[in-house]
Amino acid sequence: MRVLTRKMVLTGAVLLLSSSLGDGQVRFRPRSERLQLGKKSAYQKWLEAEGIPVHQGSAIPDVKKLELGPWKRLGARGAYIFLEGCGGVVDAYLLEVSPGKQTNPERHIFEENFLVLEGSGETHVWQPGKSRQVVAWKKGSIFSPPLNTWHQHSNNGAQPAKLLAVTGAPLLLDLLRDPKFVYGVNYDFTDRYNGQPNYFDPEISRDYESEKGQQHALSIVNIVRDGWGIQLFPAGQGVNDIDRHFILSDNTMDAHIEEFPVGEYERAHRHGPGASIIILNGSGYTLMWPSELGERPYANGHADKIVKLEWQEGSFIIPPIQWYHQHFNNGKEPARWLKLGYRPGNDLYPMTMEYGGDTVLLKFADEDPQIRKQFEEELAKHGAKMQMPPRDELIRLEKESAKLTGSR
């Protein structure tokens, strides 16, 4: 049997070797060819072919100000957003439709949630052989065309309309590796939508009450009229947080809105990929650090590795996978944000698949003392004061809540 030398391996020579199984010859391909395998995913190749700007990083300071480009496929202007925390399960894009114009119609077998950032118009939704539904929208509207329905956006206002979307395209395109199928399969998911004339009536909503410390308020609905003004309920991750979760158009993708007062902050937490956050109101900052730095990164000597993101209305953030992150409101009004999309799985449709770890919520008792001290200093710069109870009181309240809910 011929012996491989180190030189042969490094030069990628095509060698004819005897099989160790004794069943014939094995011809190896050049090593240079092997090194080119899997350089880009199917989604990455498709993204490049779309031909519009792609914005990356950990956050976007103001999504409304993103550089856009002509988008041939949709007949409008747009840009993709693929941040570190997308994790290959979600992406986002900003779509701009000029006054009096409309996009090219499309259908696809991935879910997508829309938030209208600016302007007014309507989206036509239909299935072959059935009547069109007209979804009227304005700034603050949140909606989702049902899976694989034809849809087309029109701007009937005097100003450009800007819509932000979060989609599940990356996972589908990587698994199937066939954009023509993803955008062209002729199948109607009638269990989700079957042309019901009142499907997008916001008054048709199944609403579930929140239970502080246990469950969030939940609405199963197909359109939210105004994300800026909709009523929220107690059950957030801070002291006086309010929130509300939504399942749109029978999707597996989750969405929710959360708000917390001036002078307060949320507990640090970490989770899997795809939590796509758009700031609706207020200003403040978010601290983020890798879980490897521990629950108390300042005390552990890792202050230089903590990332601080300043945010305002229009900021878009997707925390890196399993990084601790903590939101602080040092502004002049309540901070409200929308998680427009997330990895698949919600209260109605749980997933069997796991995503690299459960959500971990850090208790106030385990919080790094420097975090609270730093927040007090930031508030003082803005002429504001801490509105949360002292740390000892927060720990006591946390223990009482744990007793009521049976958690640790």
C-alpha cells in the first residue's frame, strides 16, 4: 500500500489508495477543493443575490436612517439587517415604498412580522381563486401576512412609507437550499388562513390575563392597530414593567411589547438567538456581556469586556446568543419596545427543537452591585433619580414572589 507523506497531504495531490475495507479503490479530491466546501450557506448566497445593502453588527442606532438600495425583486427600496444575534434563525429588513407606488406581489413559506415605522397604506392579501383582503395600516400597525399567501404593499399617503420586517427566512433557505421553492411553492395553508372576510379585524382577539411573576398577558390576533398606544399589563422583568405578548396570523414566531418607567431597569437575562427588539419610545442604554464572564462581570474584573449600547426611538437590537443583557431607562419618558420577531415557538405552538440553552433570568440577589451604582450615576447626569426600591427590598420581594410561584 502506498504511504502518504506530509508533502502529499499539504499539496492536495490526487492519490489512488487501497480501501481499508478491501472493496476497491478510493480516489481523493484535491485538498484545495475541500477547503472551498461550505464557505457560504445557502442563505448567505441568496442574501448576496438580493443586491441590496446588508447591515451587520450588534445593533442599529436608528433603523429609519439606514442606507437603502433599489430592490429589483420587490420593485421598491430596501436593506437587510443581519445582526450577530440572528443566529441563522431570523433576519430583518427595512422596506420603503414611495407615495402612490406598490411593491411587486410575493408569497413565501417563511413567516414575517411587520411594524409600520412611517407612513400609511394598505397590504392586499390573497390566495389563488379567493377574494383579496385589504389590510389598512399606518404608523404603529403590527401585522403578518399569513404563511404563503400572496401579498402586496401599497403606499396611499403623501410621504414615503417605511416598514420593518422580521422573518424566518434564514432557517428555511438553509434547510431547503432552493429559493425558487421557498418563494414559488403553490400550496395554501388553509389551517392558518382560508380567506375569512374578517380575518384582519383587530376586535377579533383571544386575550389571556397576565399573572405577575408567572405568565404574560397574551393576545392571539392578526393585526395590532397601534403598537405605540396599545394597553399593556403587569408581568415584565423589572419592578413596574408592563407587557403583552402577541401571536399573529397563527404563526409560530413570537412577538411582544414591553414598557418600563423612568428610573428603572430590567433584570439581566440571556437566551437563544433571534430576539429582535425595536425601540418605540424613550431612551436609555443596554449592558451586554458573554455568559462566560459570569453573573458579576465587574466584580470578576471584566469591566473592559462589557458592551454598552445607547438607544433611542428607532434603535434595533438583537442580543448575541446567550449573552447577558440588561435594559436601563435613564430618559425622560417610559421606555417602550417591541420584540417584532424571535426564533420559532410560542405559547400556542411550542417547538420540540432546542436552541442552545433555556432562558436564564438573573435574580437581584445575584446582580453585580456596580450595575446599580452605575445606573444611579447615569440618572444623576440626566437630573433623574432611581425609582426602584433598595436592593435588600428587591431581594425580599423576589423571594416572596418565588414562594407564590413555586420557583427557586
